[in-house]
Amino acid sequence: MFVFSCSAETKVDCEDLKQGERAPFMVYINYADLFGAEQLCQMYLMREGFTNIEMEKRKYIQAATVEKLKFKEKDVQVAVKEGYFLRMFEGE
């Protein structure tokens, strides 16, 4: 599993953001390859209405660590089950 710290702009007004505002994200992608996981991260953010995605940090989480975290961390649990999880943070 990979975890990405990134930011992206909204295409249109949504929730508490106006069009063009940037929002920070943590994105969990349950995929074995870094290149593929990064492409999926960008695709999922675009599907949610975001653009101009900046990848800031990338981290690989070992399978044994994922097994431990999925019982403690809801974000990891959802990513294991669904294949990904997006978390947008308030403010930048």
C-alpha cells in the first residue's frame, strides 16, 4: 500500500471550497507498484472534481504493517477493502 500527501485545486465550488482553491489530501492506495498507485491517486482525485494535483510525499507501507494498521486505522481499513481512500484536510 502507498500513502500520498498531495494537494489539488477544485474545478468547481464544492463543500467549503471555491473554484480554484487548493486543498491538502492524504490518499491511501492499495496497489503494489508506485507508478500505478500514483496514477490511481491522480485519477481518483480528478474523478472527485480536483485538478492541478501536486504530489508532495510518497510512502510505501509494508504488508505486515498494513495488517496491523487495518485494525487500528479506519483509513487503512477502508483502503484495504475498497482499494483506496481519500482524506481531505481543512485548510492548507
